[in-house]
Amino acid sequence: MPRRTVFGEFEGHPVEEVVLTSAEGVTVAILNYGALVRDWRVPVDGTRRPVVLGFEEFPPYLADSAYFGAICGRVGNRIGGARFTLDGVTHRLDANEGRNHLHGGPKGSAKRLWTIRTLAEDSVTLTLHSPDGDMGYPGALDLVLTYRLSGYTLELEWEARTDQPTPVNIIQHNYFNLMGHGDVLDHRLAVAGTAVTTLGDGQIPTGAIDPIAGTRLDFRAGRTMRDSDGAEIEIDNNFVLPTRRRREDPVGRLVAPDSSLTLEIFTDQPGLQIYNGWKIEPGAMGLNGEAYGRFAGVCLEDQNFPDAINHPHFPDCVATPQRPYRHWCAIAIRP
């Protein structure tokens, strides 16, 4: 069975950690705070290399504004103006990024204690109840997330049931660094998307969808996160994924600079937000004593489109009692 220990304390309650281990020697440590992935290690050349950003102790997570490893919702990413209209009723959300609403608000799922419901040899299932009016959202929402580790692959399956229509877009916010140190600018990134949702003020989509061919965001063939002159490329964009693809088709790929590890991500979601950590504030001491700073990790966040609730032509993000929210993702990191 997975190892289960107390990792810290939050609002008078124990923060628990569950460590999943595969026969190949991969380990994934998951906290019930934010249902976050704290540590993920892959055997490479006789060592166990950390491949995500995280902390050795719990207190830094309370000060963390970068959502390291967290599960963000009800609606991950941004909602412009922290408001939306649904069935003729305007709902005002808690703003936590200027006038906008980010990652479910200041007390979203990333900042809550989840309940560990079940443990199995290769998996852990966590649950979270979000009451009607939570962060301004209509309806009560019951969220179930299962992490399952098989070999080198971590699968995530979400289901969310509500008693009235409400927007839902749950995202995993892992920062990957396949070398375990330094920055990620020389990792090779490939994304299946051929377009992005164009951004306006506050990184809120304008509603336009523009092709990436020939732009700085053209990662279809795979390349580093630098311009031809070596300049850093700051990325925080939602890539529009092909609608006709098979479950086994990766939507994103990341390759370590020395080719020692390759990551592939698979999802049933319509978008993939790539954020290469250019806003990480320097100074946070992470796993193995690594000092995190700008570009320390890259997120590949499978998701619905940002601000989809305010753009009727974007994919539908509304869950209802008759249509629960479901989301599947698999991330494989192999030598």
C-alpha cells in the first residue's frame, strides 16, 4: 500500500502525504492540501531525479503564490472581471488578480484541505466539497480526483457533480523541470496546437483565435524556449488542441536538454496552457535545496479555454446536474 504520513498542519488539521510507488521505481508524493503533487521522482542513471518543483516542508506552501503542483478550481485559469452571466443571472466572483478571478479565487481548491477517500496499491482518491456561493459560484459542487501511477505514467481522473448549473474547469498546475535543477529554457517543447486564444488586458482572452504559424509561439515541430538569437521567450498562453485526435495522441512533449528524460501529456480537454515560469519570484528554496527563480519550471495545464464562460463560441464549460464535469489526463515521464 502507499505510504501515508502527516506532513504538516493547516488551520488546526493535519496535512497528510501519500506516496505512490511503481515497480519501475517512480515515486509521486501527493498532499491532501490542494491535492497537490509535492514531489515526483524518476530513476535516471542510478539516481532518483526530481522532475517537478516542490518544497521539502509544508510552511512554504502557505506563502506560495505560484500554485506549485496544485489542483486549481472550480475554474482554473482566469475569468475576466471576476464575473459571468449564466441563465440570465450575473454572478460576481472573488477577485484575486487585480480585477480578475484566477484559479478559483483566493480560497479555491488549491488552498483547501481535501479528504483522502480511498487508497489502493497504485492510486489515491481525494474529494472536496464546495458549497453553494463558494467564491461567488452558484451551486454546490462535489469534486472527486483519482491519481493512479502505472510504470512511468501518472493518470488523473476528475469528476464533479453539482446541484445547479455552474462553470467548472479543473487543472493540474505542476511545474516540470526534467533536469531537476536550473532553468527550463533549453528543454525542447512541442505542442500539438496550431492556434492560441489571443490575449488582451490582464491576460484575458479577447475572443479571437489566431494561428501560431511563423510566430514566437510556434512549437509544433519542437524547439527550445528561446528565440533564434537566444533571447528568452516568456510563455503563458492557451494552445487550441486538435478536436479530432486519439486518446493515445500526445498533445504536448518536453525533452530534457541532454535527452535523459522525455515527458508526454495526454488529455481529453480542448486546450493546453503553457506557462514557463517567467513570473516565479526568485528565492524559494525547493527540492534538493534548489533555489527556484524565473523559468525554473514549465507548466503544461490541460484545460478548457480561459474565460470560456464569457465567450459563447469557446467550448462549453458549464456542468449541470444532468451533465457532470469529467476530465482525464495522463502524464508520462520516461528515460
